[in-house]
Amino acid sequence: MDTFIQQIVNGLVLGSIYALVALGYTMVYGILGLINFAHGEVVMVGALTALSIVKALSGSGLPGPVIALLGLMGAIPVCMALGFTIERVAYRPLRNAPRLAPLITAIGVSIVLQQVMMLGWGSTYLSFPALFSETPHSLMGAHINDLQIMIVCVAGATMAGLILLVQKTRIGRAMRAAAENPAMASLMGVNVDRIISFTFVVGSALAAVAGLMVSANYSIAHYSMGFMLGLKAFTAAVLGGIGNLAGAMLGGVLLGLIESLGSGYISDLTGGVLGSNYRDVFAFFVLILVLVLRPSGLMGEQVSERA
């Protein structure tokens, strides 16, 4: 039973990260009908930027959580500027092009970002300093440390803030209008281009938060770390219902739980033939099942009439 609770805790931590990244995919798809496959690389840029700031401040004597916060404050504007640039340079000129064109462009942007960051930070794995106490706390027989608690709390607060932004603010109403019908929203005075840019910027800010979380959680950062994370977050968005904010959150948490429980018990279920290193199999197995059995996701797909 203790093992089961521990895997639930691990799954919630992992799912919180997936949910934050999945929100970036689902917001862009909800308005443009575009799968932004470069989003995983924005997470990677956020992680490496935060790592550089953290390492620069590691000998300053500041508390670890303060250093982490400063690293995040530096990574967020960098990722926001990157997301804005990607939308203006790579996607806006192709907005009325056949749907295959922006998809190929997204893959190209992803590759370019990987290579640029490899030139700047190298091709080796970089260690992320321990900024939080590693003393575990007991929770119903499971163990959870300060970093894991921070990840779940910050992710929950960030997602709640995003929901409030979309549901309760003027710009949130404009985002929903643009997602529902861009042409009609434009006739009603909504600057759709500005809303789309704002959506990319918000999604990129979430990516920066996720980048710091995942690199701190695994204590490493790498120029290719965004590829697999991006695919899993995309799977989470599809699982919950692409274009649906609540669906992305639900899909992220569920995928984290499925992956964690699967990796924890796969060895016992297969008699030791498969180990926890096969954990990535579960994400894509879930993707296949969802696409076959319920293509619209658990909470239904929401997409702009543009698509």
C-alpha cells in the first residue's frame, strides 16, 4: 500500500508539470487549430535560462527558494519574448496557408531551437543545483520533499490563475471570443492578432514555469529535454480534450498518474521482463487508445471555427 501511495504522489508531481505544458498546446490549438510542436523547446529554453541564473547566484548566499524564484523571474520574460517571436515570424505569415504548412514550420522551429541551444549550452547533460531541502516528509506512508510540494502548489496556483484570467477578465473574454469565432470577434472590435500573440505569450510563460520545475525535479537540463516532454504534454492535451483548458489540466494529471503507476508496477506485471525504463510506453499507449476510442478526449474538443 505504501508503494501505491508513493506512486500516486509521484504521479501528481509529474502530472502537474504535464498539465502546465499541455495548457500551452491547448490554448494555441483552441484559437488557431495549430499544434505548436515547438512548445516543448520553449520549455527547454526556460529550463536552461533558469539554470544559468541559478548557477550564477548559487554562491551568493541567498536561500535556495529565493534563487529559484529569481531564476524563474529571469526565464519567464525570455520565454514570453520567444513565444511572441515564434508567432510573429513563423506562424502569422502562414495563418491562411494549408494546415500542413504551419505544422511543418512548427517542427522546423523546434529543430532550430534545439540546435541553437546546443551551440550555446553544449550537448552534455547539465546538473541543476539542489535549491530545496531534500528531507522527506511522511504522507500516509509515502515520502514527499519540499520541492515536490512546491511543484504541486505552484502548478495548482498557476492553473487557477489562468482559469480566472480566461473566465473573469476582459482579455479572457476576448480570448474566448476569438476561439469561438475569430471573424465575428473581429467584427465586434476584438484585435484577433493581438489576442493570438497574447495567447502565445501566456503559454510561453507557463512553459518557463514548467521548465524550471522539471529540471529541478530531475536535477538535470539538456538541449533536447523538451522533445519528449512536449510529446507527452501533447498526449495529455489530447487525452483531456484538445482546446479545452480544464481538459488539459485533467489530462496532464491523469497521464502523470498512469505513467507513475505503470512504471511502478510494470516489473511485477511482466515478471521482470520490462522495467521502469519503459515508462514512456504508457504515454503513447494512452494516446493511441484515446485516438481510437474517443478522439475528442475525455472532456471534449474545443476548436476555433478558423480550423
